[in-house]
Amino acid sequence: MVILVLLGVGAQAIIMPHVDTEATIRARIEQQGRELSEAQMDTAIEQAEKFSKFGPIIGLVVAPIAWVIMAAVFFIMLKLVSSDTDYTRTLSTTLHGYWPATVVQLILTAILIQRVGKVPQNELTNVVKANLGAFLSPDSPAWLTAAAGTISVFNIWAVILLIMGFAAVGKISRGKAATVVLVPWGVWIIAKAALAAVFA
């Protein structure tokens, strides 16, 4: 967990200077149907740039909490399929399952972002063309873009490793392990799509 968190913070420190804050703010304002004067826009951009400096620090706190919560969800699912494994092993399996894909994704994004210059924040996930959302038209519905953006090579890689890991650690069949992993993942995709549809 420590290595994953530190790699995430390091990658964020490299990536954040390449985020086009002005384009990000303008896109959000446009989506909300609001209009700001140039003075208000300058103020919003300045505040966003100040806040972005705390990104790596926030990552140090939020990332471990996210891993702990994710492992807790899998632990509950394992109990529902009658596994007798404990939370510690569940957390360990979760971290090991996400480890390879997360490291490769962070490294590739940090490298490729150097070539593309500045990009809006919502385009960061598309720097590495590894998810279905990267190939959709900009005019695609927000819910579809959000859902497709979750279906990536890296997530599928992690899902496969998690299924293998939980089958071994939880002493359950591959079918039950697939249920443990795919049900929360499916709920996450639906939730992202729903939130995108609401806020769009």
C-alpha cells in the first residue's frame, strides 16, 4: 500500500502541471449552463490552481482510505459467498491484484503526458488509449462516456488478478470469486454512469 500510494503521489506531481486549468474550468462552467465574466473566470482559475498544489498531499490521505474501503467491500462479498478468509488477507489480495495494472498505468500516463502538453482534467484518463471511452465521440452522452471510461485494459487486468487471488485466498471456486469482484465493479460502473447523467 505504501508503495502504491507513493507512486500515485509521485505520478500526480508529474501529471498535474500538464492539466489545462483554464480549459477544465471553462468546460465545467459550460456544462452547468452558467456564464462568468472574465474577472470571475480569472478568479476561478486562480483558486483552482492554488487548490491543485495540495493534490499530492490529499492523495497521501485519500488513497489509503480508498484501498481500505475497497477491500472492505470485497470482504463483505467474500462473506456472502461463504468464504472464511479474514480482512487482512482480503486487503492484501486487493492490493496485489491492483498492483501491476496501477503501476503500469501511472508510469505510462506520466510518460505520455509529457508529449501531449496540456490537457483538460477530464481528458487525463484518455492520455493512455486503454479504455473504451477514449474512442467515443466528444458528443457522446455523459453517462456512456463515464461507463465506457471505466472499461479499460488496466481494470480488466486487475479484475482477472482479483478473481484468481480471491479464489485462492478465500478457498472458493472461480465462479464465486468472479461474483465477489464483478458485482461491485458492475455497481461502480452503473453508479458512475448515473452520476454523470444527473450532473450533465
